[in-house]
Amino acid sequence: MVSYFLGMTLCKLFASRLLNTPWLLHLDAFRSSLSAVILGLSRPDLVGENNGGLWYAFESKGRSSTPSSADKAKAKLQAQRLVSIGGNPCSLHVGSFAFFNADLLEFYWRDPEPDGLEPIELPRPGVEWRGYYEPALSLASTSEDGPLRSDRERADVAVKIHPKIRHLLDKALWLHAREAAKELQDEFKSGGYQPDGLRVVAGDSWSKSFDLPEQR
């Protein structure tokens, strides 16, 4: 699970920084639009729209060791299945890996050449943006004595949401918040927020060396 979440996290980071694609959605958000057969078949993990309106598909994998050529080929095939979103063709189909090479965390990604596969076509996301923003909203809304208090203290992070989209998220206007954030990215960045309007503040423990607890 650690490798899986590292793969997802680094894929999102690279997509945001290098492809101007700060928003990614997992294909599970489209359960109401895709059949269980398609969701159960080999498919990409994530889909995202860049700031210029181009759509990208990502297969994100995590490994504890260097991926093989067969692993990379499988990731490429999975990414290629997503062909369109809301009638707009996918511009990139990226297979990616986060993996450890000895003690070094590395990241690999590639946009493969198209190949003949059963295509997946998605509708343009609307309410599905709930899957992107709701986890952050839950953490940002947790009271000091709420059920997530111990988890938040253990993680030692604080999640903040820019006020210009927070009121929209509180009303469950997921698409409106996402569209508003697209127009406010410069303002978000100048205020210390990410382009999606979120801000994760790490506590003091993140700057300290990790020590394993003593065995008793």
C-alpha cells in the first residue's frame, strides 16, 4: 500500500508541475457511467485536464524495486485504453512508476505509442470532482475533538482551503469550485496555495529524521 500511494502521489506531483495538470480523478469516480465489466478490466488509474483543456490518461504504479520491461509494457497498455472524455480525445496516455532503486526513490513515466485496444470513453466530469475535493474538505472541516483528530495528529499536517472556493465546496458545488479554481490559480499561488486551491501545511515532525520505535 505504501508503494501504491507513493505511485499516486508522485504521478499527481509530476502532472501538476510538468504538464500543468493539477487536477486528477481516479476512474472509480465514474462508476455510474462505466459498466462493472470495464471497471474490472485492465484500465488506467487516473484522468486529468490540463490548464489548456487537453485531457491526459495515467496508469500509476508503485513498486519496491525497479519495474521490468514487462511491467512498463503493461502500464502503457492500460493507459492507452482511455481514448476520450466528453467527446474530446486523450492527448497523452502515460504509464508511470514510483519505485525504489536501492535506497533511492525514483519515478519513471512515458507516453506510449497507440495500440489496438478496446477503447474507454468517459463523460466530461461534473459531480465526479467530489472525489477530488471531498477528502480535503473532510480534513479541513474536522473539529479539534472530531473522529479524525488522532489521525490528523499522527500525520502532523493541516489542510487548508482557499476561501474563494471553500464556500462552494461547503455547498457541495464540486464542479463550480473546480471551474472557479481554474480562473484563480495565480491568486492561489501568491497566497501560498496550490493551483487547485488547497494547501497542506506540514508540522515540525516532517523536518526531523525518522526513528523507529524501540522494540520491547
